[in-house]
Amino acid sequence: MEVGLKLRAIEEARQRVAPHLVKTPVVTNARLDQEFGASFYFKCENLQLGGAFKARGAFNAVFSLTEEEAARGVVTHSSGNHAGALALAARARGIPAWIVMPNDVPTVKAANVEAAGARIVYCEPTLEAREGAARELLAEHGATLVHPYNDYRVMAGQGTVALELLEQAPPPDVILAPVSGGGLLSGIATAARAVSPKTRLIGVEPAGADDAARSFQAGRLVAGGTPRTLADGLRATLGDKTFPLIRQHVDEMVTVSEEGIVAAMRLLWDRLKLVIEPSAAVVFAAVMEGKTAVSGRRVSLVLTGGNVDLARLPWSK
């Protein structure tokens, strides 16, 4: 993989992962269009293998390994969706995988990892603990680290979302995508800027985990602090590989409230009849809270995942 990320790497990733993954659908809803005065196109990565877009980056990374590298296995640390995706990719290639997960991870996400045959190592729910446990596993097994987002192979895989979306829907005026560590947003932005340069690219994150917005405004990486959000997939901080691409290609970064996330999640469950998780709902929360102008525009929104613990729905008493 070349230094940085270019369209060519994303196109190569698309060919590499195509035999293994789903070309997820784009859905529309006339009632939502009428209510908000826009044309919405929802890219349903909640219907991807493993229930989230993360499979794209994980499969691209695993199937990019040499035979010698693959034989030693892979390691990652993840709050859930990347963990499950890497476990599936490792199983597909027939190699071992060790996954470091925080001990407060949603049950459904840990179950996905175990079902795919990977080995889980639990740790305290801090980035330092996750990285420390991963380093120990790497030293013990000689495996390859597949970082959840700060890896060009992963970023290229996530960028395939945009290539599909731009073929499936009319040219968008706006693309809204969640941002956490930035792997998805940097990949989407790189692809979209090359293929559809007039499209406005907007990243969305919870106000309680707003390091990307603060970094974007400051023009440099700033400390993440302690994230406070029910969107467990959006608690990571930007990486030194993802941030430069986001600065280069993304037009705007907005934040949304916890109440807005829950309201958007529930509305999309009702209107689209799709199960999405809080991390996916942030994009429509930005619409509902008026964080970006959508009236009269074609707006594409990436619904990143659907791995929800049904016993812990945020609107349940």
C-alpha cells in the first residue's frame, strides 16, 4: 500500500473484497423526503457481512497479507464492529485472530467475535489498556496488527462504500458519514472527492465525543478526552493517517446531541424498517437537528451498522 491513500488503492480494494462481501443496497423513503424537503439516499451498511461497514476494511487488510504474514495471524483492538469483521476475515482466510475488547463491550458484538472463531482478550475500557494488550499479543505471536482505522489498507476498504454509493444513487450534493477514528470518513472522502468533486462531504460525531470536530477546527490533532456517548462505535480518536486526509477532503464537521441520536435511531427504525445502531443514527440526527442544510438537495447518508443489543434499546424503560 502506498503512503497516503489514493483512488487507485480503493479501486483495488473493491476488487479484492468483492468475492467475500455484500454490495449493500441504497434505500429511499418518500415520507422523509417530503418532511425534510430533500431527497435522501441511505447506504445500508447495517446489512453488510457482520452487520457493519467494518468488514470492508478488515477483509481488504487480511487478504492483502502475504502468505507468510497470514500464517502468523492478526491482532486488533476494537469496541466491537471491527473486532467482528476481522474475526470473519481471518476465518475466511483460515488464519488465527486475537481480538482485544473492552470489558464493557455490548454483548452482541462480543458474541459476533466468538461465533467467528477468534480469541477475545478483555481489558479496561481505555485506549491505553487496549493498545497495551494488543502489544503483548503481537509480541507473543508475531502476528500482524490490523488497526481499526489508522491503517491505509483498512481505510482503502472502507472507501469502497463511496464507490458503490456513487454508482447506486444520483450524484449527491451532500454525503453525511459518521466519524470516530476516521477510517470510514477518510476513505469515503478520498473516493468521493476523486469521483464526484462537487459533492459536499460532512463528518458527524456525538457532541460527547467531539475530538474530530475540535481537531478539524484547530487544524491539528487534539486530545480526545473521555468520550461520553451511547454511540459506542464512535468513541475512538482520529489517527495520524486519517486526520490529514480528512483535513484535505472533508468540507465540514458537525456534532449532535445524545437526545438527537436516540430520536434519529428510533425514527429510522420506524420509517425505513431497518435496525441501525446509535453510531449509524448520528447522520440523520444531524439532519433532524438542522446541523447542515438539506432542503432541495440530494443527500446520501451512510448507515454504518446494525449491531444492537435488543435488550438495551435506548428508548426502553
